[in-house]
Amino acid sequence: MSATSGSWQQRWYWRPGIIAVLASGSIMVLELVVGRIAASYVGWSLYTWTAIISIVMLGISLGSWLGGRLADRWSSPRLLGVLLVVGGLLSWSVLLVDMVNAVAQVEKLTQQNLSYVAGLAALGIALAFLPCLALGCVSPVVVRLTMRNVDQAGSTVGRIHALETVGSIVATFATGFWLISAFGTRPVVWGVGCVLLLLGVIILGHGRWWAIVACLALLVADTTIAVQRNWFRGPCTLETDYYCIKVTDETREGHPVKVLILDRLVHSYSSLDDPTRLVYSYERQYAGATAYQNERHNPLRALFIGGGGYTFPRFMEAAYPDSELDVIEIDPGVTEIAHQLLGLERDTRIATYNEDARMFLGRTPNRAYDLVFGDAFNDFSVPYHLTTHEFNQQVHAWMAPDGLYVINMIDGPSGELFRSYVHTLRQTWRHVYAVMDVDAWRRATRSTIVVIASDQALDVAALGEHAPELAASLLAPDVLEGILAEDRAILLTDRYAPVDQLLLPVFLDILPE
């Protein structure tokens, strides 16, 4: 190391540990934010996160290789400053890609020309590769500039890498538990770019205060303009730790409704003036099951696993005013949106528990539900821990002896998840039924299926009287058995529940030959 190099190592701004923490932490922030943005277009799934993480790691790997080559050839603070500035600017490219809706265009290209896996990789590259490549270059340059002699190489590399890991851990916790829900994805990305740019300018300007003040003034001015022009306002009505929540207005069957969209899923339609108006067919099947149970239990006691737009809880509150209604909704933001925009009154009789269903049902049962509705699945995001035998046992413990567990699920015509799910339900309940249009299911890449599980057989005559639409769509036992016999059925357990793999044909939009 030259004498010149030694002189700048004594300056106040040379803090290799802080630089390592901020650079590595920025990568983790971007990784989580990119996953959040991608979920708005392709949904949450094991495949989504596999693609994002792989692209981020690819960027870091190539960046580390490139940074090592650059450090050996041009080892200087100037190189480090340039890399940080470039990393900051490329971090903002995530904003550009999101704001010009380029992700949607990539997804459209994916649907038309690419395989699903290639499409996810394209999304990851468009959003994350370049900033991670630039920031991946930082670590070897910091190590090279910090190392005073070969005898200290091991301790120097170990210290820098340890600090980078600490930065990644802190950034992961801060982003996942606070930053996204507090500020939203776009302001978080902007903040990452600002930090990296300021750090780069400090190093390039050799710590001169005029350079720092000028950079800060420029960033403050740009931030003010961005706020005034709503550049940070994304497509979300509310962004939470779980979803990008959007609420839009539509007209259905001549009536205005509020539409709740969670990431890419149109989750529910809510009529503000008439809560008994149901748009989705599966909700009408729910209504049939409720009418059937109401003849046997009055008042009804019902539990909803997943609140969403609170469409069906509001229906029951209006149609069965004496009923006792409990909702488990993991995202308090969804509940708040339902209060603000979807007609859920503040003084509602519906009790909400903002926690995971496994936590709620894992407690000692203190009531018995006549109806349990499972509505936490969609085609691209299936919480596997709510599909397993162990979870079914928890649900069963909270049900009345003749209670109904009514689940809305989605599968394609291959029926891989459907068969396994029904097989798993049968290990807990004596009777399992399916409500579906088999012909339509065979022709579509994905369909909604309502599954009903109970310890007591359904009274078909009573069902036809009180729920004719449900009775008409109920699969005959021999038809259901024929579907179940078509291929394998896996027992879904906490240790083995490959629901994403079982849904792969749905991801790929594959129709059976």
C-alpha cells in the first residue's frame, strides 16, 4: 500500500465497516422490495422467491468477481466511490422499471412467448440484477483497500464479511418488519439510492463538506419534487407487510361494487348498499351451506379463515343477525381497508383476530363452530401450512359434531392439489364433498372448487330444499371417486406439503392432453 493510500486511510470518512454494512444491507433491502413488486404481477409463491433470490445471488456473484478484478487493477478510493454512486443510480432503476409498468410488459411477454420459469427470471433480471451487480463489486474493493499487509488478510476479510452479514441481517429485519409497511416500496428504494449516492460522494469528494452539503441539497430537492408530483405513490391503496392492497370501483349485474385486489388477485366484490349481494359463485355456495346449517343451528356460530373484503361475513351479519361471527385475518391492513372502503362498520358484531390461523386454532378450543370457512387460498399463493393434516386436526377441534368445514380452493384440470387435499381432509373428517362443474373444470387452466368436510353426511334432500344451487353442483360420490383415482394423492403434512409443485400446471397454464 502506497504512502498516499495510507494518508487517506486516516481521514474521518474512511470507515470500511460502515461501508460494508450499508452496501450489503442495501442489497437485502432491494431483494425484499423487488419480491414485493414482483408479487403484484405474478403473486407470492415458492417459484417467485426462488427466481428473485437466484437473480440477486447471480448479481452478487458476478459483482464479486468483477469487483475483485477491478480492485487488483485500480485499487483506489475513487473506484469505490464510483461503484457506490453507480449502485445508487442503478437502485433507482428499480423505481423506473416499476413506474413505467415495465414489469407488466415483461409478464405479458412471458405469457405469450416464454416459459413460466424463464418469465420469472426475466422479471428478476429487469428489477434486481444490475443494482446487485454493482453493489456486489463493493466488497472486494473494500477488502483490498482495507488490507495493510498479507499477514492480516484472514482477519481483515473475516471482519469485513462479518460486518456485511450484520448489515444484511439488520436490513432484512428492518425492511420486512418496518420499512415497507411504514413507507412503501418506492420511498424505500429511493432511500437506498440516496444513502449509496451520498456515501459515494463523500468518498469521491475526500470528505469535503461542500461536496456533502451540495449532494444533500440536491437529494432533498429531488425528494421534494418527487413527493409533490406523487412519484412515490404506487398502484397500492395501502401497502402492508403482506400485500399490495388495491380497491377499485366496478359495476356488476347493474350494481356498483367495490373490488378488493390483493397483489394480483381480485379477492372480493363488495356491495356497500346491499351486503347480501354476492358476486362470486363460490360465495353463493357458501350461502347455500349456511342456509343448510341454519335449519339445524339457530343462531349460527361461524369462523372465517381469511377475511379479505369481509364480503361473506357481512352477508351473514345481515342475513343472520343473531349469528356469532369470528374472522381470522392475518393482515390488519386488510381489515382496516374493509372498515374504510368496503362497508365493514366500526361497530360491527364481527370479531376479527389479526393473526395467523395456526396461532388462533393452536389454542385450547373454547367454543364449537357450526361453520368454518376457509378462504385463504388463491391460484398463485397457497399457504401450505393451512393445507396439512395437522392444521385440519386443529380446525376439527374447534368444530361442532355436525359442523361443516367449507373451503374455497383453486386447481387446474390435472387436479393434483385437489386430489391430495381431499385425501388429506379424509384423514380427519368422515365425509368430504366437492362442489364443481366438472366439464368447465376440464376445459379451464384453473377453476374454483368448493370442498366441504364434515363428520356427518349431508342430508341431500334438505340440501336440495334449502340450498338448491349447492345441491345441483355437488359431485356424485362415484364421480368424485373417479377423479381421485385418476392419479396419485399425497398426504399433506407439516413435514411434506409440496403445494407449489402440485400447482405447477396452474402456474404454467397447462391443459392436459
